[in-house]
Amino acid sequence: MEEYRVLLADDEEEIRTGISRKIDWSALGFALVGEAANGEEALELAEQLRPDVVLTDIKMPFMDGLELCRRLKQCLPGAGLVVFSGFDDFEYARQAVGMGVFEYILKPITAPELREVLTRLREQLDRQRLERRDMETLRRRYEESLPVLREIFYTRLLSGQLKPDQVQERAARYEIDLPGGLWTAALVHVDVLGRDELLLLSVQSFLSEQFSLEGGQGRVVLYGDMAALLVRLSGVDRLYPLLNELERLSWLAQSYLGTSLTTGVGLPCQGPEELHRSLEGARSALDYRVLMGGSRVIYIGDLEPKATAALSFEEEDQRALSAAIKLGTPEQIQSQVRVLTERIAQAGLALSQGHLFLLELMTCLLRLTRSAGVAVEEVFGEGFTGAVSISDFSSLEELSGWLEARCLRLHELLGRQRTDLAWGLVERAKDYIARHYTDEQLSVEALCSYLHLSPTYFSTLFKREVGKPFTAYVTQVRMEEAARLLRETDEKTYRIAEATGFSDPNYFSYVFKRQFGVSPSKFRAGQKG
């Protein structure tokens, strides 16, 4: 198993040396990855090394062990903490236990005692790691979540949010049998005011128990504030028997539930992958219920026989195209545009009849352009008014090429905008640091509050753009200013410490020597000599 990374913090070098040499880290399942002489340095190293275990003394300069543990619990909540001290102080022990510290050890520390603590700590870390990786535990949690996952699946299926190649894979994952063949969808509307979840559950249970159709299999799911009945038919000839069965259920519901049901039925479709299209027809059928008077079952095929010829730019199309432009590669963008333009040909329509489809697609692109703050002319050219007709193009290939070029241009502008935004944020952060580095309380939290960013996102962005963590950059700024003041002024060292954000002159000297290899006084003497 992978070794656990250990950070050791103690202001006494002899103790650090003794612990590091007397412990066979690898044999215990650990690797000593860093040592620190005080709490401030330990916190900086922890930010860089991300240790699994921190061994720390209580009494250290600049930041004591308890404060270090408190800070580590925020940035490394999963790390195991071991505290040791030369003082038999109950209050320290109480505070340490209250912070979730694994062990509190009194000095002098013996190698056998520390090995025993590390062994127990490793066992605890092993258990935690195994629990996270325990497939049986995950499987049990997964099975407990299956009802919710299935409900989400059906909602996404009926909303058209799943790609055709995802339907069977997701259905199998959630242990749902959705065979191919002829399917149709029906939406059942409860004809009472104040419909609630309990009534909908009653309708769902009623339909599941009472539905019966020779040559047809049905399943009932909740969809919004209605029940959706998904029926697999053995053939087209079973459609009208289905309508009769739904009529029977509508009348039966009056006596069983004391309420009336109106059902809209969509056109049959090939395969469950197309059920969202059938559901749209069912929804359209329900729109006619006011005009149809007392009709309990309304079939869209009776009212809109040509509904199969409809071609629409759907919500899933919008999401897929937007995702490709924002986050995809040029190849993915070109592929998505081709899929959309081929839909016109697959629908069997003349080129001019796809004008509404193109209008909906263009609306998606214009919204994406404007929401990003990009000038429309930069994407579509000077003088663009938004008036694009499908008749402006001589072929689907020409239309596809024009759309690809516009989408690729928008992709390029959004990418450049993200780069400029990251650069701008980092420059604002640097400016803030330059104006506040004298404040000892300068922190990433204060800066993120100023920038209105989350600390996690900012830390990742800052390190990526600058090449070093926030804390290391602030230290560099402070040290460069300290070096300048030592070269150019006769200010006392403690004054320079205060001017660069250090209330403790000793810690200032420690950090300065770590940065430049000499103490501030020797640095100044060297500059003048």
C-alpha cells in the first residue's frame, strides 16, 4: 500500500534529528517528506507537500502547535495529527483532543512509544482509506440510491436530456429493462385543483396496478406534476386498443380515486431513445383538452397527423452545442454542427422548410455570444443583423460550413476571454498584495473576499499563473522590500520587520535568512562593504 506522507515540526533541531533517524519510516508504512522549525514554516510546507500525518511540538516560535493544528484542520481535514510537549499540561491535552488530534505525547519521546503511536495511526488511516475504496460499501450506497437514480433517469429520458447512445447504458446501470421496438408515451393529467405529491403517488400506484393491455407492456413514472405512462407495443395495431384501455382507466379512476384523469397520447416511436419526442406529442395533445370538452383520452395523431414531420432545436441540442463551444475541441464543435444540420436531411424536409430550426439554432448562438459579453460583430461579421435565412445557402454543406466557422470563432473568443480573465484576476491579486503586504493579517481569505472568489479556485488559479502558492509569493514580496530597505535606508531591523508585515523581529530574521542565506545585519553589511 502507498506510504503515508509525514511532516515533522519542532523548534529543537536535536529532537527533529533524533526522531527522523531513530524511526524506520518505511517499515511502518510512512515516508518523512519534510521538517519545519516553527509553526509558520510547517504551515507553508503543509500547503506545498499535502502530508497525511503531521507530528508537531506544542511550544514553537511564531505559531504554536495548537494553532498549527487548528489551521491544518481547515486545509487538511483528513490529516492525522500527533502533538507532543515537554509540559504535563492538562489544558493543552484537553484542547488537542477537542481538535480531533490523534495522540498527545509527553516529552521526552522514546522511539518505541512513537513507533507504537505511528502503528496505531497507520491502522486508522488504513481503515479510512479502505472505507473510501470499499466497493461493497459503495455498492450498498448505490443500491440505496437506485430509486432516486431511476427517477432522475426517467426525467432526463423524457426531457430529451440523454443522448441516444446513453439510454441503454444508463438503463442497464440502473437495472431498468428498456428493450427496443415500438414505444409510445402518455401524460396523465389529474383534473383537480391543488394537486399534491400524495395524490400523484396514488395515481401512479393506481395506473401501475390497473393497466392491462394484450400485446403491450407499461410502466408508470412521475414527471413534473403529472404521471407518465410508457408503453411498449408489439405492433402499430395495438395503438387503438391502448387508447381504449386508457379510456377505461379514466372512468375507473373516478370511482377508485374520486378524481378525473385526462390523458394525452403521443405518436409511436422506434425505441425508448425517442420517447421524449412521443412525450412532446402527448403534452401537445393535453393542450387540446379545453377544446375537446369531455374527452378523457386525446391522441395527438388524431389532431396533428403530420406531427412526425416536426423538426425542432431542442433543449438537449442547445446544451450540447453550448458545451462544445465553451469546453470542447474544434473537432467536437464541427461534429456537433454536422449532427444538427444532418437532422434537417434526416427529417426528409426541403431545405427551405428548416428555417425555423436554423432560427432556433441562431438564437442559441446569439444568447451564448451576448451572455459572454462578446460583440456580435466579432462572431458574425460587420453589419450582422441576425436575419439569416436557410434560403441564403445553396446546400446543407454550405450551411454547415458557415455555422462551423461561426461556432469556431466564438470558441476562440471565449478561450481568449478566459485567458484574459485569469490574467486580470492575478494582476488584481498582485496589486492587492502590493498594497497590503505590510499588514500581518494579509491572508488568502481576505484577498478572495476582495476579489469575490472562492479560496480553492483562487489558490489553484494563482499557483498556475504565477508558478508558486499565494503564501510563497507574499513572502517573496515582503523579502524583496526588506532587502531594498536594508540596502537603501538606515532603519533598524525591527522597523523594517514591521514595515514588511512581521510583528516578530525574530521571525522576520529567520525568514530573511532562509530567503537570502544571511541575517539582515550581515546582508546590510555586505551591501555597504
